Amino acid sequence: MTILVFGKTGQVARELQALAAVVALARDEADLSVPSVCAAAIEQYRPRAVINAAAYTAVDRAEEEEDLANQINGFAPTQMAQACAARDIPFVHLSTDYVFDGSGNAPWRPDDRTRPISAYGRSKLVGEKGVTEAGGRYAILRTSWVFSAHGQNFVKTMLSLGAERDQLRVVADQIGGPTPAAAIAQACITVTDQLAKDSAKAGSYHFAGAPYTSWADFARAIFAEAGLTCDVANIVTADYLTPACRPANSRLDCSSIEEVFGIGRPDWQAGLSAILQDFKQKDFDQ
């Protein structure tokens, strides 16, 4: 029996495939816009655990496609969770800091009140509620600011723009914890293994990188590590308007996942260094 992963080309899904022997399903194998396929896939593969690393992540476009976002982020994971609960299979579902409104400065705890301020956040909350109500051996892992060497993410965008420009204006009043996708993948494996042994560990948890930083300071760290001379000018959110509202406070309190599963917060600076070293090695090999 293996671990079944929904998602194949996303950041965490790619890292899961590099980390463990998993069966990863691409969109043409399990289209989450048709939620019923999820239970059918679980019945077909009969895995020892299921990890949902697939999601609708187009935050701005979700403002116009909320129904589709709800199907993929809400109803599909609900069906996964129900199928897993019926078979007593450990299920890990990845969620987001966007389920909170971003107010205040205190790190969000897993049991804090959710109040999303975007269609994307609302769709992820629909999924969380469905997973929780399904019960069983489940864990919801809320994370933030995911980055890796794969796909589209802030690190790759900054590297591209920083190589072309002398200065970038980057938002400095949104604070969070950048999180390496590789660390999320490892956390998912650890959680599934422990859930298989102890269903009492089921619940919602936070997992995000340390230390907290702003997007602007994250950009500065990227340029410094990459040896780029691009200057970063601080701006506020109001200077960079987007269709979807972003939470200003994305700090996540990760103490419970350490207490229950023994998983500490990853050092995003070390993760960034490893990714850039990987990029340099690939360039050298070519």
C-alpha cells in the first residue's frame, strides 16, 4: 500500500514525489473540478494514506471564478475526507493563512476565528469545514508563502525581475512566514505516519517558516543570497492594489504541531539557500 497524492505538478506535490514512493495524480487523472472523482480514486488505489496537495491557487482570478474555486478547494477535499473516514485512512489536507482576515499582529492559532476576506480564502474554508465534519484520521495543515524550485512562486518571480531591474517596489506591511515546499512535504509524511498510529491526533494545525518577515525583506534576502544588486523600495498594500484582498497579518502560531507531532518550524533562510544552491548547480552542470 502506498500514499496517494492529489496533485502532481504543484510545489508540494513535486517535493512529495522526490521524498517518498507515492502515487501522484495529475489533473487528467483526477480532475478536482469534478469532486466525485476523488472518492473513486481512493477506492481504486486503496492507499495507506491520502495527501491533498492540489488546489485552485489563482487568488485574484478566484474573485471571478468562486464557484470553480469552491469545487476544487471546497467540495473535492470534502469528498476525499469522507472517503478516507469511511475506510479509516489517514488524510492530510493543505490549507492556508487566507482563512483569516489578517487583522492584528498576534500569530494566528488553529482555533482562532476564521473570517476570510477573499474568494480564495472562502473556498479554502469550505474545504476545511468539509474535512472537519467528515471526521476520521484527518489533519488540516495551514501554511503560508510557499516557495520552491518548482512552479510559480515569489522566489522565482523575484529572481527573474531582480536580474532585469535595478529597483523593485515590494509590499512591506504584510507579514508572514515563508515556507519551503520541501519542509511541508516532510511534515505531511510525518503527520500521516503518526495519524495511522493515533487517531486522537486528528485536527487542524499550523506549519510555516521562521522567522516572520515582510514581502519586502523576503525579497531583500533573495537578492542577497543570489548576489543580485536590485534595490528594494518599501511600499504599502494600498500602493499595490489587486482584485483579491491579502491578509496583512499572516503570522501562524505553530506551537501545536510541534507539541503533538514533534515538528518544528522550518528555517526559511536555510530553505532559500538550498534552493538557490540547487539552481547554481544545475547551471554549472549545463
